[in-house]
Amino acid sequence: MDNTTSGVDEELHNLFRKTNADEQKWLIRIILKDLKLGMGQDRILKLYHPDAVDLFTVNNSLSIVCDTLSDLTARLHEIEVSVFSPFRPMLSQRCDPLQFRKVFSKNPRLYIENKFDGERFQLHMENNTFKFFSRNGFDYTSTYGSNYYTGSYTPLLKNSFKQNVRNVILDGEMMGWNKRTNQFGSKGMDFDVKHLKPHNVYQPCFCIFDVIFLNDRVLSNQPLCDRLLLLDTIINPIQGVIMTSHRTEATTEQEVIDSLNRSMDREEEGIVFKDINSLYKSNDRNAGWWKMKLEYFENLMSDLDVIILGGYYGEGKGRNRVTGFLVGVSSGQNQSEDRTPTEYCSFAKIATGLSNDERKILDAKLGPHWRKKSEGNPEDFGIVWGKEKPDVWIPPNDSCVLLVRASELVRATDFSTRYTLRFPRILKIREDKPIYDCLTSTELEELAGTKVVQKLGKRHIELSDLEVVEKERKVRRKYVPNEIKPVESKSEILTGYEFCVLSGYEDWRKDDVEVAIREHGGSVVLVERNATLCILAGDDHPRVNICKQQNAKCDVVKLEWLRKIVNTGKFAAYTPFDLLHTCRKTRDRFLGEYDKYGDSYTVKITVDDVPKIMESVKESVIEFIYFCKTALNDANFRKTTLILHSSK
């Protein structure tokens, strides 16, 4: 096939003219790499051959996999990389503060390198013929050039290899080099390093950090320190064209911290540190390479409060659920008397960071309020979109605030703000923060300044930021309330009881309810679990209906029950009249303690209980009378209602 846009279009037209609708459906799915089969590629490869996953990981070629492993009984004991066959590169594991000391204690000697902000590439060369492959094995040789006389990049490589190099495979990062400033750009800037033209201010620059194959010899089983010694002997670096990654050796934790701080000062993405004895393992993220960024640390980044304005449906099993969000900022101007902004601007797309339980909380809160594109006009609610529009939207007054973290702010044209977030993730749901307290567009502009890319780091990291208490149990974030502040103990009437608070009253807010529980010895969780006594609900909350519909395993109790306990200073178990939803376990217990009207078999009723019981009887009689009148003509059945009524 002619590897040009017109050639590809012509071939596709011919293909579609010769296929029916069903075949075209599968062709489109193949092109989009989304077959909607409910299974991943590894599962399919394992069905073909037990070693198919390993071989495909190394060479990224289905043709080679099928040819090499055509015999199901034959096993592949050794897989070697070869020139001009792409493979999956070795990966770096994320290293956060909790892991750092453990990593360093096992690897006292590390190489530290800058974490490049470009595109991972492999350079294959044999006898002055070149091939370039991306991280996922796509061939970009037609763009960069197969020899010194073709393409946008390979002609720049003349005289960059030593004369003794016959063939080689190099692993590195393809960066954009600014020819005017003699500095690297980043992926957040307005260029694509895979499609740069000669007249562009940026040119491709290959930054090498490993050599995998040299002069017919596979080096993947050699330690990193030996591979890098060889790398230094085969390249003639050319600034802005081909360069080896600068590396330093670290033997102390402070040296790693200093390197990360220098990376911050240079506004780089972070650092990578590697075990000097690590072997090269294709597609392995746990083989001795680690990456560290400032955003992995608490209190070092400028975290942002943003409001949810829209949602995106997921794929596969999540195609009927909102799994991603379009978030925004307020204009900060023309606020109404209740401080609510009158305009909200779209800002960023974000989908990661929430646990399954936190997603359930958002589903319950936002689910009833999502609106399709055809339902109403977002502009009537002050929402301003850019080019990017969500699948569904929500009126701001029905929405909530998220606390998000990202590595940097970058210029954008798809949103109504001039900037968006790069690598964003959700830290938590800010149930304690009203929508009018979200980030404003003015604050966003001040944070971004005048730069095209603005890092969001606030300060240098210190060694103390890495300190963790040994044997301290890490509490799962989803069970921790938004803010835990010390409270004065007033009693122990709730000691040993755990509660989940959905909502409060106008005169007893959710935060105040949680404080009251802790003041009287109880504990609070964001999401109910097996140890939770009950869920408390004051004003109407959509999750109460969700609990009823899904037959939740935890009781939902009226908040008034807790208020009575706090006011009287005496604990009393809740009764059927205190419940909004009863789980099966409680329902089975109540069958032996109460009749169907809520009258206890063992506890004397109070004056306050009588109206509740009578109301329950009245409802039962009304239902029975209706049944008799509509379904039965026998007067004896209708007479039964009078007997039932008089017996109580």
C-alpha cells in the first residue's frame, strides 16, 4: 500500500466497496483497536499458544507469532530481539514516598537520569539502513527516513555512529529540540515530534538511554552498567540531533532528593533511577527501573478544586455509566446574592483517581441530575463549552466539587479556558466545599502566568517528606472522612459504633453530625462496610433510593434517631419506625421482635409510639379494602377489614 494519505484513502475506498455492512463493522473496530469482545489481547494470544504473549511482547508482530508458534506443542524457551523487528520496551515503576526507602535499601547504587517528556522510540540500524519504531511498535521510518538521504530526521544522523558499528538497536526518547533557543520542548507544547517538518522551529532529537543489540550480539542479559559502557563507545553525540541521556550515580537518599529538586528547577517532568545491575526485560515494569515526580508527594503540588460540568460514558461494561468527567472553573464574576457564580467555564477532562466506592457515591449524587445533550440548554445555566463537549451535562447547582492534582498546566484550545491540566487525577470528592468555592478563572490565570507550560510544584522536596512511621498501617483513603480534626470527648454512648453519614438537616449539617458522633465516642466512614452499624440520612438524598433499589446490605436510618440519642445522652437501638431501608439481616431479626405494624412483642409501647403504630394499621386496612373492592365480590372478605380494624 502506498504509505501516503491519498494512497491509504484509495485502498480503504476499494476495501469498503468490496465488503458488506457486517464486514465493515468489524473492519472499523479493528482500525479503532476496539473489538468490544469483553476480553483483552493477552487472553486471545494465550488461546493461540501458551508462549504467544511473551513472543508478541518482544517483537510486536502477529505475523511472527503465528509463523513461529504454529505448532501448539512446541514451546519457546528463548526469545531474542533482532534488528528491524520492534519489541515492547522496558518500563519504569512508579516510586512514591512509601516505596522509596524500601527500593533504596535493596539497591544502594543507582543511576539517576532525567525523565524525558517526549515519545518512547527504538532506533534500529544495520549497514546505514534505519528503522524507527514507537512504544507500541508502529513504524515511523517513512517519516524519519530509512537512510541518510530520505526523511525528516535520518539525514541529520550522518557521522553520528562510530565506524565499528555494523548493526545496533537503541532505546530512547524522541524529543523536540527548539532550534532557536537550543532547548527541549515538551509534549504539552503545540507540536507532535512524530510529524515534524524541516521548516518547523522544532526538530526531532533522539535521546538514548540504553543499547539492546550491538554487532550481532543481544545485550539484554548484560547488566545496565556494562550496556552503558558500550553505549558511550558507539555514538558521536550531536547537540539537538542525537544525544545520550546524562546520568549520575547516587549512593545516598539525599542525592536522589537533590536530583529531583534540580529537575523541578529546570521545569522537567521528574527523574528516573535505575539499578546499575538491572537486566533489560521487555515490557516489564518491575525489573529495576523507577520513576519519581513531585506530584507523587503530598503538600508539594498546587491541588485544585474544580466543579463537575459534564460526563462521559465508559466502554465495555461501563458503557451505560458515566466514568469520566468534564470539569470546570467559575468565572468568579457576576455572582448572585447567595455567592453562586453565574458562569462556569470548561477546563479539563479527567477519569482517574476514584475508587469504586467513591464512584458509587458520585453515581448516587449526580445520577438523577445528568441531562442528555438534547435535554435543555447548558448556556441557560451559565455553562460555557469550548470545542470539547461531554456526552451528558449537569446543572451546576446539582453538581459537586472535586479536588484534583496534575503535573502541569498547558495551553489548550478545546476548552473555554486558555489552559487545561496534563496528567490529571482525582484526589477526593469535596463534599465539604460548596460549588461557589471552586477555582475561578482569575485564579487559574494567575497560577498559569504567561508560560505555555506551567509546572504545578510549590516547593522543593526535603528528606523529611520521605519519612514514614515503620509498621504504621496505611489507612485506605476511601474510609477516611474529608478532614479529621481533634474533638472534645463529651460521652462514650456511641463507643464501638461506626456510622456513614449521607446528609444532615438545615439546622444540623453533615459535618456537624460527624463531629457529634466522634464527640460521643463513635467513628465515621465515607463508605459503609461490614463493620458499619448503619447509614444515617437527614434531608432527602438520592442514595437512599439507590439503597432501596439495590437492596443494600446496610440499614439506612433517619437522622432523627441519632439526634434523640445525642439529646438524651442514652443509647437506644433503632426500631422499624426509624428506618428508611432495612437490610435482610435486620429484617429477619425484626420478624421475631415486632409484629407487622411495628408493635414490639417484648417492649411496652410509649405514647409517642401509638400514632406510628395506628398509622401503620391504617395503611394496611386501606390496602386491604382496596384489594377487596377491586378483586373480590365476597362480602365476607370485606367484612374481615372491620374485624381487623376493631382488633387494634
